[in-house]
Amino acid sequence: MNLRDLKYILAVAETRHFGRAAERCFVSQPTLSGQIKKLEDELDVVIFERTNRSVEITPVGELILNHARLALEQAEAIEQAARAHQDPLAGPLRVGAIPTLSPYLMPLVLVPLKRTCPKLKLVLSEEITDSLVGRLAHHEIDAALLATEVDETDFDSMTLFDEPFWLAHPMNHPFNERDEITARDLKEVDLLLLADGHCLTHQVMEVCRVAERPTQGEMADLRAASLETLLQLVGAGFGCTLVPALAIRGGWMTDSGIIARRLDLPDAYRRISLVYRRSFPRRRALEALAEVVREHLPNTVKRLS
């Protein structure tokens, strides 16, 4: 048994396909299949049940895979500890970010981070919260920029900033005649929401005191996959939505037919944190990233130490 074999079985477990697992590991399928079969023979167990249509993990296979993840984590920790001893701010740092944050925050951060930590290579991925938490737990990324608290004992976090919500409504909306928007106004508005899976959806519903999505009518059918699409619907006059403050800097503010107004409500914000595994050995690299983020935020958000 060796680390290569453990990487092979994890690749099969994650793809549920020997061919795709072989591509991920940059080996031929016969090579990968042969090594896994040799490992099963050595352990005298069956890790995967193979059919022509599917690959399923056996109960004992699940136990072995859990240990394999830990073993690979420790092997990676050994390598990172050695690199960290030489220079903790050198080498790749794999960071995930949610789609409603990444396009607006990362352009503010990438150049200053490169200037501050020239040897640090930021490897960025963009996915919804649940996917990022899963990848973080499986050691596929080192940290994640999230807007929700994560209830995981193996994780820790650095709070970065509070990001207020702004109300975006069409120019010809009745809100255009009001000096102040109240919580009651938000509760009665035609609210446009992102598709399920985006944490922003639930945060906007909480601020607007909306218990559940509309199940009937026009608003029930309008579910955008991105914030940019959602704002195009606002500009077309379909309804209103709440927009995180960093997105106010986007190009949609110009000639879009949208009015954006900051909400003077105590709970109209989301908290952005950098979440990471407690076992991650290069904390100094995360602290450097957090410091650069805080230093280069616009005054539309509230920095947190």
C-alpha cells in the first residue's frame, strides 16, 4: 500500500467512474484498475462493487476511504510543514469563494496580494457554499470565503468584513418616490431571488421577512443562476432584489434602468469570513490573505479585525 494507491481509490470514490478517475490521476484505466485490485487483494476486502453501469462503495470501502483521506492529509501536511518552515508565504494556496462575492472581491485583492506575497500562488475556485464546504472537508481546497457560519468542529474562521445589502429596484418603481425604505416595504415587495443553493437567497429572504419562496405566479418562475442575471431582470422591470455592497461597483450600475439604495436596517448585511480546517499548517498564509482583503476594501463595507 502506498499514497498513490490511496489517491486512486479516492479518485474513483469521487467520480464513481474508473475511466474519469484514471484521467484525473493521469494514468491509463488498466493501470488504475490493476493497482486498486492489487490493493483490495492485499487488504483482502472489496472496496468497490463494479457493474457495467455503476461503481458503488462497499461499507468497508467507506471506512477505508475515510482513513485514506486522513493519510493523504497528513502526507500533505508533512510537505506543507516543510515548505512552511522554509517560507509559509510561498507555494499554492487553494481558496474557494461563493459566486456572489468572488467577481467583486477578488479584483480588489489579486494585485495587492501578488505585490505583498510574490511567492504565494492563489488558486481560486468559485462554487456555492455547500460545494465549498464539502471540498474543504475533503481537503480539495485550503480555505473558503463564505457568507454563512459553518457548523463544523474541524473548521475555524477569520472574520473579514460585514457587507451591507442595497435595494435594487427599477427606475419607474414606486420606491423611487420614497425617501426611506422600511422593513414593512421590503416584506410587501415583488422580490426576485437567486436559484436554490445560493446562500444569498436565504439571507435576502430573512432581511425581507419572507418565510418561503412564491410557489405560484410570475415570481415563482423567475430564478436566476447569477447575480448579474438577477439584476437584468430588475432592470427589465420584473421586480426588486437586494444586492451585496461590493456588487454596487459592477458595470450594471451604468444605464441599466436600476436604482440602487443602501438600506438603513440593522440586519441588512452579511458577514464574510475566511473558513479553513484547524489542521491546516500554513496559517500565516491565510492571515496574509485576510490582511490584504481587509486593507483593500471600499468604504461601502465594514472591516472587522
